Amino acid sequence: MSESTPIETVWIDGEFVEAAEATESVLAHGLHYGAGVLEGVRYYDSGMGSVLFHWDDHLDRFYRSARLFDLDIEYDRAELTAAAIELVRAHEFRDGYLRPLAYFGPSFDGPSLHEIEAFPTRVVLMTWPRASRIHDDGIDVMTSSWRRLSSTQVPTTAKLTGPYASNMLARLEARRNGYEDAIMLNSQGEVAEGSTANLVVVDDGDIRTPGPAADILDGITKTAVVELARDLEYHVEDRTRISRGELYDADELFFVGTGAEITPIVSLDGMAIGSGTVGHHTRRIRERFFEVVRRTTDEYDDWFTYA
Ligand code: PMP
């Protein structure tokens, strides 16, 4: 984040604190072993204030992920929701990214998580500006040599901080090789997802996307986009298995996720996907997505929390 990023305030354990004062001890357990949980939530300028996209689902996943570490988030949904809304309102930007984070604080005692009561737990909300990127030319991606972690190694449907090391290596490998991002296969060699987004395949006007059995993070944006696509009368197979080879024959590919929103993929491993330009169906679904999140339609109102 640049120094000019206008993050003024963060919320830590019930208090609003100036961002510059929000520092952490080097003894924080979460810093050493990645036993933390995180969320990423988009909010959009609706023209009448900001709207948080699927906030309730992000909160669900936040609490669900924390249970895995016996990490006790002592704030209930109403408290975190009120804090999030106040934090969004406290900043001038209306298009942003909100990051809930919870981890074990300073009480350094090796990687152990037993006697967890001795560890102070931190719960933090922070926000920064984030405008949508339309990616009109689409992006070039590669198949990563790093495999998506298996859910026999770590629960892949949770959003835990430590396992992101694997996703970061995949993205770094892609960037080093001149690609924008990576597609990760799972330990069986089937298609899993992007480094920080889910993958959607369009073939003959039908849509397919891997499900949790492929060891993906079953994204909140993907679930929403599947609903939108079905409402646009697409046939969608949401929990399918996809082989690597099928990707090169696809008509269109795109990423979906909180950060990615809808990001068209125009080549994979140096091979054009379809025509090698942003496809018709990707455009159509993307346009619909932005109509909805910018609230130029009043449909899908229950997807939004008004700040
Ligand atoms: N997979 C991974 C690995 C991710 O990091 C993300 C971003 N959270 C996604 C998928 C998309 O999930 P969501 O739509 O819930 O942000």
C-alpha cells in the first residue's frame, strides 16, 4: 500500500484506532505460523452510499474458519456488522475492500495451539480503496507447477492465512514467467482454481465450474455469479470435475472472486482461449454483474448490506 493510501482508521478488538498506531508485537503468534483467518469483502458505490456484497456470507465463513483453530471471535455478528459499517462510513472512498482478520496475538510459545486460552485473540477490521478493473483485453495465465493444497492437508473450504503461502507461490511463478496469474491443479491433477479466484469455463454457451470436491475455496462470488448466469438462462454445472486438457478447448474462461470480480482469461500457457479475445458470454455476465453491484437494478437486493 502506498503512503498516500487514505486508510485513516482501523477497528481492533472493539476500538477504532488510527491506522498509524495500529501496530503489532513481533511476538504475535499469528505472525509466525499463520494460524489466522481472514476475509475479503468488496463494497461498491451505489450512488447512495456504499453497499457491502454478501457481507453475511463472508461473516459466516469467517466464524466457520476460526472454529478450526479454536480461535474464539468474541464479537457477534451484530457487533462486527456495526463496526464494518462505521468503518466504511469513516473513510471518504465509496468503492473499497474490507478485510476482517483474526489471529493469535503475542504469547509466543512455538507452533502449539493447545492451551489456547492463554493466547490473546485479535480481531481486526480494516479497509482500503479498490476500484473495479474491467480488464477489457483479458489476461494471460499459466498452469502453475504448484498444486492447490489438498483438503487432506488443510481444510480448503476455509480461509486460513497460512495456506496462502501456496497461492502466493503460484502467483509469483506466473509473474516471473510474464503471465498475469495462474491456474492451479489439485493434487489429483484436476483443475482447481486461480491463485485467489475461482475458475469458470464456458463451452457451447454452457457454463461449468469445479466444486469443493476439487479442493477449491468455494467462493462467494462464484455462488453469486452462478445464480446470475442461471437467471440469464445459462445451463450451469456448478460442481463438476474438469481436466486440464479441457481448458485449452474451452470457448471462454474467466476468474470470479472478490478481488477478481469477473476477469476474462484470453490465453493459457501461451495458447489462445477461443478467439483469444474477451468472449461474448463473459461480457454479458460481467455487464450483468456490474449492473447488480452498482445497484442500477433493484434485483438481488438481499445480496447487499447498506453502509
Ligand atoms: N479461491 C481462492 C484461493 C481465493 O483466495 C478466493 C478469494 N477469496 C476465491 C477463490 C474467491 O472467493 P470469494 O468469491 O469468496 O472471494
